[in-house]
Amino acid sequence: MEPTPSNKTSRARRVTGQTTRAVTRRVDAFLSARGPRFRALALTHAFNAAGDTLVAVALADVLFLTPDPSEARSNVVLYLAVTLAPFAVIGPFLGALFSRFPVAYRRGLGAASAVRAVVAALMVVNLDNDILLFPLAFVMLVFSRAHGISRNALLPVALEGAHELVAANARMAKIGVFSGSVAAVIGGGLATGLGAISEDVGSRAALLISVLAFAVSAIAAQGVPFPPKPETQGVRRGLLRVARSVRLAQLATAGVRFVNGFLLFLLAFAFRDEQAGLLDFGFLLGAAGLGYFLGAIIAAWLERILREEPMVVAALAIEAAAAFIAAQAFGLLAGAALAAAAGFAWGVAKLAFDGLLQRSVSHDDRGRAFVRAETLFQLAWVFGALIPTAITIPSGGGLAAAGVLALGAQTLYVAGLIRPRPAIEPRPSP
């Protein structure tokens, strides 16, 4: 006896429900592996990353896919200026705020997501208004950076017991990449599928979903614990003893970020000149995201056998080698492989640096330290991206130059590491 249509529908619903519950349990177990406090921080990060990706997909049409190449470059220059401005505006303010009130970055975690939900809603109705769209993008980026800095500063607080910080950062990165990938599929599907109806209806739909994602992120942030009371002045003096190693790693990681920005925008405009479409750009971003995801996996494993500094050295070496190899035979697949290598290098270097900083700096100084580091990284990324945006560079020559830059940064960093520290004269006892 053949099952009736109603029985088939009931069975399909049952299978779908069981599959959904199984996936939900596995995701929840992954988020909760380091305790409920980490789970709350991971949830707010996951939905914030999903919202970020949806906004990026919605704006890709405006930035890159205009018919006029010169207009595309001018749009990107304007966007890069907008990405840099938040740090010039809020960097000093956040540094002072986090220094005086360590609890501020806990409150700022949820507030940043809530403000971003409102801004995304405003972007929906102003997507075709350049006068308002770029200021809204500016506000979106300001609170994106505030959220990211707050999350990094709170991670050691959210861990219960002794955990490897690089491994915890890697797990957080994997959560962000996974949620961002899911959002990219949703946003890209909407932009492509609904694009046949109207030119920007897909982008507006992606922005509407980002409103929901940011709202959930704001709610999840309420479960993140507050940091403890400020530590003693004696622990603050400990920061000076590790400042040199943190500073060297910070500069080297900024070198990775500079080459990263240069490579990705060089690839983007090379694709643009070849009349690439939205799916090709999605392929490029997906490759970079996959590389970052693999970097997070490898970084967690490397922490067990290496210190953070050699991990940053390895990231620069990988970036240099990938650029030199891609320069020999550039194409869509070579570009995607290079984007994956750049994402991998950035993932390893950034997670290693975050772990070093979180381990070396007291929690009441951590927020200010992350503000300074993120400001430097953003400066490096923007200036690296500006070069291929402002100047038309042949892909082969640009890739070779990127390899030389990465190799030079690696050499300088290694030289700084092996240079002996100056002897510190003991202070006379009172």
C-alpha cells in the first residue's frame, strides 16, 4: 500500500524536525564547550558576524559592480576612507573609556549590536541614497569595531578555568566564519535570486535579515559576565616587562594585515577588469573565509607546540610564498587560492597576537590595548588596500611586490626577536 500524500508530508516534517534538532544540539554543544559564559559571548559574536556578512553582501553591488570602472574605484576609495575614520574618531575615546571604566566594554558589547540593528534598518530605506548611505556605513563600522574590541577584551573573562587563549580565540573565529558563511549563502542567494525582480531588492532583503541578526546579538550579549574589579598597580607594572614582545608581534601582525589588504583589493580589481560578477566576488570572499577558518584550526593546534611569535613569522612566510607562486600564473583559481592563503595567514597571525596580548596584559588594561592594536591593524589594511585602488597595477607585478613586502616584514620581525634585550639596571633599594 502506497503512502498517502498526507503521510508523505508528515514523514517529511518529522525527518526535517529530527534533523533540525540534531544540528541544533551539535551547534549548542560546540558553543558550550568552554562553559555557559563562553556560550553567551560566542552567540553574540556569531550573530554579529552574520550581520556583518549580510551588510557586506548588500553593499557589494554599490562598491564593485558599477558599470564604470573609474566609478568603482572612486566608490572603494570613499569606502576605505569610511572604514578608517571610525578609528580616528573613536580610537582615543575608547582607549580612555576602557582605561577608566573596564566595565564599559561589557556594556558596549550589547549596545553596539543594538545600534547596528537600527543602522541596518535605516540602510534598507536609504540604499540608493549615497548622501546618507556612506554616513550610515560609517556608523555601522564604528560600532562594529567597538563590538569586536569589547569581545576580544572579554574573552578571558568568559573562560571558566584554565584554557589556552589561542585555542579559545580560534574557536571564536571558527564560530564567526561558520555563521558568516551561512549568512553569505543566504545573502548571495537573495541578491542573485531577487535581482531579477528589481536591481536592489536582494540587497534590501539581506539588510533586513541583518537587522534581525544584530538584534539577536544584542540580546545574547546580556549573558556575558562583567569583568572583575581593576587589579592592583603592581600587576600594571608587569605590562612594561612584556611590552616589547607584544609591540613586536603587533607590528608584524600589522605587516600581515597590510599585505592582506593589498592582495585582496588587487585581486578584486583584477576580477573587476575581467568583468567578474557577484558570484565571482563571492567565490573570492568565500576562499578568504575558508583560509581564515583553516588558519583558526591550525592556530589552535600550533599553540600546543609553539609560542605565539613563531606563528606570526610563519604567517608572513605563507603570505610571501603564496604571492610569489600566484604571480607566475594568475587566474580565477590562482586568485582564489591566493585569497585563501591570505585569509589563512591573517587567521594564524591575528589569533596568535590576540592570545599573546590577552595573556600578557591585565584585564583592566586589555580594552585600551586592543583599541591601539585594532587601530594599527585597520590603518595597515586600509593603506594596503588603497595602493591597488588608487593605482592600476598589473596583477603579476603587484603580486611579486606583495611577496617582497611580506618577506621584508618577516625579516625585520625575526631580527627584532633575536636582538638581545637591553640590560635593565637594578634600582637601588630605599
